[in-house]
Amino acid sequence: MSRPVSWLPRLAEIRRSVKNSVRSHYERKDIERLFELQPRAAQVLMQGISPAAKVGRSYLLAHADLERFLDRIHEGADPASLLSAGSAPAPRRRLRELVQVDHLPATLDTASSNISFAPGTLTISFASMEELASAMLALAEILECPEQFAAVEERYVPFPEEPDHGDRDREAVEKLYVELQQLEQDKYL
């Protein structure tokens, strides 16, 4: 009888963490933390999921491959059969993009306190260039997401004001007044 898979009871938590991650690849130490495994077990799991891209002396597991693996297990597949199923190794792919740090994108709700919005006004208060750069990056992330962009536009972009017809009306009244004065002068002449 094979050993039970220690991380299987935490499958939903692991899937949620991977799904919400912005990483492009996972290192062995990331797999250790995520699955709560020892280094050798994490390495074996990575090799069983997919051929890893090699960067220096480290191997990296693509986010998409890990997500597919977790989805297949969630759909009812046996993890042991999935890990042993890969008899012919797939060709290695060249690494094109690498994002190794998880970072939650900023939203209007999570924007830092030094950014304040008001209709028609944006204020960024800062004491250092790092604070300014951080606030501007957060603002860029907020505006990059179509839903957040629409929310900013809806809440803070003022409606175009109706043209003030008061000046035009005043000019018309003044013109009528001048004509009336002209008529009165003509009448007394």
C-alpha cells in the first residue's frame, strides 16, 4: 500500500493560493511551503508534475502546469497515478517570463492611505521618493484593471458641466436694451 498524500486534505487551500498568485514560476522552496513538504519530496513532486525550466542550478515549475495538475486532482484523479503517468518526458521549454514574487494588485479598496480621490481631484501625499513611487505604482495598477478603471471613472470623474447660457442671455438682453434706447432716441428726434 502506498503512503498517503500528506497535502491532499489541504487541496482546496493550495488551489486557491495558486489561482490567486501572480507568479509565473515556482521554485522548490515555494513548493515546500505551499505543500508543506521536505526539500526532496518537493523536488520529486515538481519533477512529477512537469519538466521544469532550469535557471542556474535551480529548477522552476510553471504556474500554469501546477494549476493544471491541481485541477486534475480536484476533478477526482489519483495524485499517485498523475505523478507516475508521465513515462515520456515532455520537451523542455525556454523560459520567456519570470515573476517570482507574489504581489496582490492594488484596488480602490486596498489603495494606500497616501492616495486620496475626490471628484475631479487626485492627491498623493509623500515624504520620500519611495513613497511617491509606491503610490504611483499602486495608482497604475488600479487603472490597469478594466473594472477598477471603470469604478474610478464612475466615482471620481465629474460629469461635464452644462454650458452656462447666462452670458449668452445677458448679451441678448443688453442688445435688446441698446435697441430699445435707439428706438426711444429715434422717437424723440
